Amino acid sequence: MVEGDLELPHLPVVPGHQVVGVVEAAGDACTRLTTGRRVGVAWLHRTDQSCAYCRRGEENLCEAAEFTGWTVDGGYADAIVVPEDFAVDLPDSLSDLEAAPLLCAGVIGYRALRRAEVQPGDRVALLGFGASAHLAIQVLHYWGCEVFVLTRGESHRDLARELGAAWVGDAAEMPPERCDRAVVFAPAGELVPVALDVVRPGGTVSLAGIHMTPIPSFDYERLWRERSLRSVANMTRRDAEEFMALAATAGVRTSFEVFPLEAANDALVAIRSDAVRGAAVLDVAGA
């Protein structure tokens, strides 16, 4: 099966890659989780835990990794099976519907901020303002950062303003000042040169998407003076643990729209057309 440029590794597969549920049964070898425990299941389903990447703490690059809802069955189901070591502890302060979008959009946004080497008090540009960026901006405010947002669509701009962006504009506009860091959330390659123009010399740009349209060629001048450009690939368990704890401490809250399971296709269409304000969540238990 091919959708656009994406080819699913195998069929059938149950989609859904950010899941919240309760442990209903535990295998004989389980030592950490017990029945009744509420946990999350993120994009990273398991790794081999023995390759050179895993041994270096780079399990997000493991070539034998499996992914929830992509290579193994995911959360559009009544029940799923997950390795105990890859189940994520959830703060009690977050409801199921609030916690679910944090397990992918939130964790990837957090990793993107870390890849951009954001420091407390930095001025940070976010290019694109969807499910991930609206969570990242809350982390940035907690860190005392000033945030500029470049995004299309008035609903996204309104949300950025509501969440305290110091400046909001279109990608064709330049912010009033250069930034220390920038994160490109939109899967639009043409924004990469823009992001490099936005950051100061010595600044860092991270690319948060798994897929992106072709990046246009640009003069070396845009990268010169030690600007850095970094991609983001998947996530680690440490990312998930750190971010979920940070989300509870910082009071990160998700703007989301709830869809019943039978309306999953409607949710996907709404996401594709930028009609969702924040994140879309499927309420499987209530379906």
C-alpha cells in the first residue's frame, strides 16, 4: 500500500502511534508494571538494545527498531501488546486525552528543541505551528525563552498568539530580530533556507519532521559563520521520560479535538487540510 510517497512496510497493520491505556495483563517476565497501571505507548515500540547505536544511547537510530502503528499494531485497537521497557509512565496530573498527544508530538518537539541546543532565555523561531509546535512553545515559555512563530493559516497564528508568541507572521516575513535557535516543524523544504536566515551566526536549526519536500539549493553564505543544521530522527525512551515529567512540572496542556474511532478517517482528513487546532485524538474506549 502506498499513500503519497509513503509505503507501509507490511499489511495488515493497525495504525495509531501515541496511545494511553491501562495494563490488563503482564507477562511472566515483567518486573516493573502490574495490572491496573496506566501507561503510554509511543512511536518507538522496541529496539534490539544491543547494536552500536543502542549501546551509545542512540536507540532512536537502531536499524532493527520497530514502530508503533507502522511495523507493529498500534492504538486504533481495543488492546495492544508492548514490551515492558518501552511503556511510558504517565503523570497523574494529565488525563488520558491530554496525555496521548504528548507521546509523539510532544516528545518529538522536545527532542527537536534539544537538537537545536535551546538554552533557557534564548530567542527561538518556530516554523510551522501544528500539533508539535503548540506543545514546544509551552516548554520554551517555561524555560524563559522568547518565541517567534512563522506559520500559514490564521487559526494557527491565533493559537500561537494565545500561547504567548512574542511575534507571529508568515514564512515570507522576517521576524523583527535574529534568533538564537530555530525549529522547522512544517514538512516544507523551502523553509530550511528561511530558518537559516532567521538564526544568528552560531545559531542552530533543527528539522523536526520525518519527511520533507525537497530543500532548494542555497548559497553557502546562509550557512556560513558556523550556523548548524540538524535533522531529528524518531525518539528515545529517555526523551519520553524527560518530556512527560517536564510536561507535568511546566503545566503543558494540549489543544485537541476528540473524534470517535469510527470517525478516524475524518480526523486524518482534517489534519491533512490543517483544519485541526492543535492535535486530533481518537477516543477508542468511548467508541
